[in-house]
Amino acid sequence: MTQLIETIKENRWRNGKRFLFLNNIDEILAGESADILICVGDKNVILESMNVKANVESLSWQGFIGVVADTGSGDNILPLPKNASADTEAGMNAVLSPIVTVPGQPITVSLNMVAEIYRNNAYYLNQTLISSDFTLLANTCYGIQIKNTSDKDTSVQLIMNISNE
């Protein structure tokens, strides 16, 4: 009899517990920022990784905990199940450009990101902000502020991999 050995991530995928939040932030003007609100439901959620991609020289980001925003403000970022046969919910909501009423407390993770220069003197930034499992607490909202610290406007691609187990 064959026995199955799998990683935790493989098990989460098989059980329909892994989700992808993917969004293009259309434009962040030079010196301006974009805000993302993450609100967790009744159970903890595992943030497996978070990445940003952009075509500018530099960005910075800051995280916040205990954020409060106007209900219904901003644009929802819909979760994509990594296993199409999954019938579970992601367990959290993500919103781009919410109207924040209480900014929350900064998480001690302020980071500046610098892009690599490639062909034709253009920039390409592909940074992993969080690369290992990080627990987002139940019934808590988090804020992420991404600031364009370069002198050019840019679009940013935000990628979050989560699991609800």
C-alpha cells in the first residue's frame, strides 16, 4: 500500500484552504501611496507570502494592525481559490483604497525596496515582502501602505498567498 507524504502547503491545497489575492494598483503617482485593508473573519488566517512588482526605481511599505475603515469603501480584491474544487471561503477580505477612520498601530516592519536596472535603463522591481507563514489574527483588520518613493508614476502588482487553516 502506498502512503502519501505531503507538505503542509500541499495538504492545505488538497483540502481547498489556499487562496490567492492578486490585484493591479493602476497608478501610484510619484511620492504618493496606495492603501490596502485586510480584515480577517472569525478564524486566524495564514499569510504565506506577499509580493509586489513595479517598474520604478523604489517603493517603500509599512504595515499596521487594528485599522478601522468605513464599511463599503474602496474596491474589493476577490480571492482566487488555488484548488478549483475548493468549496471553502478565504476567511478574509482585502480592499484597495479604503477610507481609513482609525489608522491603527504600526507593525515594526518598514522596508524600502530598490529595483534592479535592466535593458534600456528601465527599472524592474520584484520584491517579496513576506516570505514565510505569518498569522493574521481573527477579527482584526490590518493595513498595508505602499509608497512610490521614486520620481516616476507607476502601476503596482500586489500578490498575496493565504491559507485559512
